[in-house]
Amino acid sequence: MQSLNYLTLDKDVRQVRPADVQALAERISGGVITAADAAYEEARKIWNAGVDRRPALIARCMNEADVQAALAFARAQRMLVSVRGGGHHIAGNAVGEGALVLDMSGMRGVEVDAARRTARVQPGALLGDFDRAAQAHGLATPLGINSTTGVAGLTLGGGFGWLSRKYGLSVDNLTGATVVTPDGQVRTASAQSEPELFWAIRGGGGNFGVVTAFDFRLHPVGPEVYAGLVVYPFAQAAKVLRAWRDFTTEAPDELSVWTVLRKAPPLPFLPASSHGQDVVVFALMHCGSVEAGERAAAPVLQFGDMLGSHLGPTPYAGFQTAFDPLLAPGSRNYWKSHNFSRIDDAALDRMMEAATSAPGPECEIFVAQLGGAMGRVGAAETPFVGRDARYIMNVHGRWADPADDAKVRDWARRTFTQLAPHATGNGYVNFLTEDEGERVAASYGQNYARLQQAKRRFDPDNMLRLNLNIEPAAAPAGKGAS
Ligand SMILES: Cc1cc2nc3c(=O)[nH]c(=O)nc-3n(C[C@H](O)[C@H](O)[C@H](O)COP(=O)(O)OP(=O)(O)OC[C@H]3O[C@@H](n4cnc5c(N)ncnc54)[C@H](O)[C@@H]3O)c2cc1C
């Protein structure tokens, strides 16, 4: 084997000796992949095809000892480290150029204790793995809306989905975690044990250690819920979006109604003449009884003269996969996101303008309705400061041809800038792109200083820096890190 180039924490290029790679490979249960291996191309692929990075080594971790061995190797070599869960983050930090990737995707176990209504989840589990296991017992916890997203990254950044208005964010349902910190220690983080680490990982991302297990609280959901889509022609956008905005201020916590402004996909319940035309989509789910859901959602059908609807009793786990085809891996993606505490008419007008000027058929303006239980948690109780966000907008730039990179990115950035005066100023770290490092501090607002202290305590050398990075607080003059 040839010597391998890698990048150090100081951004130097160094070589790792084949004998050292061999020694590492012998300690990692799932093996180590390099560019010389046939598995390398597939193993370095992530959801966002716009990110194309070539790591030096990919360590397929299957347990805590593997993570400890990989971190020890990186420490000894001063090697950059990235951590991969489901590989969905838009910024693509799961795979670092010239880095050692700790690939957790082989650890997909989900163990449900139905009597206690808890689940222990391994860090490579996808939302679909979790939903299937929990729904076998009629249970669930708030996670995202796309079954191929990783539980790990989503939870570490906050995590919201159809259940968040009723049961809070993913982090509000996290009761503990096992974390291997960069010094190699395996720590149990919970309200009773390592409470500061437990606080930091509930929104502070992968900045503090590598999580090898997540413990969640579960809730009875489904197995059938009332859910589906209602679609209006774009000519009625001003009217139906205002009706939606007013309706969402009153809706019960069980009901979440999200809107998407985009070109109509060829859905069978829509007239063929509307396919490919601009439309306003309302996607909704009610997590209570099907009858209560039908009653609560009825006004959404009355916002205007709809093009079509597909609403009714649906298995919860099935609805969690409903948007997978629109969010399949393999496209180039560039997103820009804002939090809103309210959406005024001018903001709706800007969103409509952006939708009609979208540079491609897969580009869309997406707005999730939040509030409810997630908004009743104090802003300092977890790092997720945006508790006043009643809506999170994402400008989804999505395209296939690299020649369109600049066009789509410009559209997303322009839309973001136009909507900034209407937004809260916080952001959601799980939606930040690779060029938004400067938004990290603002996204955490008043919680950032405490996160920096936690970073100094658990990762003083900022070994875990290939992420939405929180810089360690400076050591007090004359002192090392505590
Ligand atoms: C199609 C799509 C739909 C989405 N829908 C939602 C949604 O409904 N709700 C929502 O809240 N978010 C949503 N997101 C955003 C999502 O929360 C983030 O992309 C999240 O980071 C995905 O987690 P992952 O494990 O798949 O990502 P990865 O890219 O694997 O990980 C992201 C980062 O998390 C850290 N990390 C991952 N695993 C570990 C670990 N074990 N230990 C320490 N650090 C780790 C690393 O820093 C890594 O760079 C969506 C994203 C996509 C692409």
C-alpha cells in the first residue's frame, strides 16, 4: 500500500504510514477503507451530491471501542476527523477532505422497551429504522419527515417533525446518551450524569464527542393518523397562504400544517394539466385520533378552490416515508433557512415571488409550522435557542446539472436576503450550508457562550471541527483547559 496523504488540525498535509493504517484496520470491527478499495467511492457518497470530498480514511465503527480506537489514532496523528450518521446534512460535514471519517452507518440498531416507553438507538439508525421499530408497539418520538435522514445528526442539532407541536423537539425527548469524548473517555450523559455534556449535545451538534447511543422517551402515536396533502393553484396563493397563516395561529397542537410552494409533481390526484405548474401544497398530519384529525384539518380544504387533495387515515410510519421520493439522494442541493415567530403579508409576498422565479422544477420554498410544545421549553434549557420559532422556512435549491450551480445558489441567497427583515435572526443549525459558518454563533444566540465553555471542557483542541463549529472558549490567562 502507498503512503496516504491526510490533513492535520493545523491544515498541513502529512503522510500516514501503511503500517499504521494496517494497525488501525485491525482495531476497527468494520474495517478501514482507503481510496485503494473498491468500496471507497460508495462509502464517501452522502445525500447531497453537490458535496464531493475525498477523505483519507473511512473507519467503519461498530461499537464504542472502535470509536475510541479511531479517535486515539486521529489524536496521535493530529488528523482531521469527521463523523457520519445518516449522511444527510446539507453542508456535507459527514465526510471531510483528507480526514479520518468515523462512519457510524453500520450501527443501526433500535431497541424499544414498550412497557417503559423508551428506546435506545444506535448512531447509524435512520428515521425509518426508528419508526418501524417504535410503531411495532404503537409508539413514536418527534423526528424529521424523511425516513432516510439519520437520527444522530438530526437529534444533535435539535430535530423537529410532525410530532413536535405535540411532544417537542427530538432533543426534548432525549433522556440520555453515551458519548465518547475526544480524550477517549466513554461518558454517560443525562440529567444526573455529566449534566453539562447532556445540555450541550441537545442542540450543540457533534461538537462535544461521538455519540454511540441515544435514549429517547416515546409516546403513543397511530398506528393510523389523519394525514395527507391539499393542493391549490398558484393563482390563489395570496389568499390561501394568508388563510393558512391565520389558521396555524389557532390550530391544536396535534395538528401541523406545512406549506410548499413549488411546481406540481405528477401526483395521480391532481389534474394532468396542473403537473409542472406552480402550486401551493399544504402537507398536514394530526397525531391524535383519526376522527379528531379529520375535524381539525377540515378548514384546510376550505382555504380556496383546490386542485385536489389526498387526505385520510394513513399509517404513521408510511406517512413518514411519503416525501422520500421528492427528497431522494443524488441531486445537488443548496438550502437557505430562516426562523419566523410570525409571518406577515409582506413575507408571504416575498415567498410567492421567490417561488415563481425558482430556477428549476425541483426548487421550492418550504415552510414548517412549529410552536406548540416545542415553544413551551425555555430558550436556555437546551442549546436550541429558537423556541419562539413558530415557522421554519427552507429555500430548497435542488438541481442536477453542475452548470446550474451559480444560478440556483444565487436564487436561494437572494430569497434568503429578501426575507431576512421578517425573520427572527436565529437559524437552525441542521439547515446551515457549508458557507454559513458565520451564522453558527447567531443560531445559538444567548446560549453560544455556554456552548463555548462546554467545548473547551470536552474538546479543548477542537478536534471535532468538521461540523457547524463551536469554537472552544479561550482559556483564562495563565491556565490550560480544565
Ligand atoms: C431530505 C432531508 C430532510 C430533512 N428533514 C428534516 C426534518 O424534517 N427535521 C429536521 O429537524 N431536520 C431535517 N433535515 C436536516 C437534518 O436534521 C440534518 O441534515 C441532520 O444533520 C441529518 O443527520 P444525519 O445523521 O443524517 O447527518 P450527517 O450528515 O451524517 O451528520 C451531520 C453531522 O452530525 C454530527 N454527527 C452525526 N452523527 C454523529 C454522532 N454519532 N456523534 C457525534 N456527531 C455526529 C456530525 O457533526 C455530522 O457532520 C433534513 C435533511 C434532509 C437532507
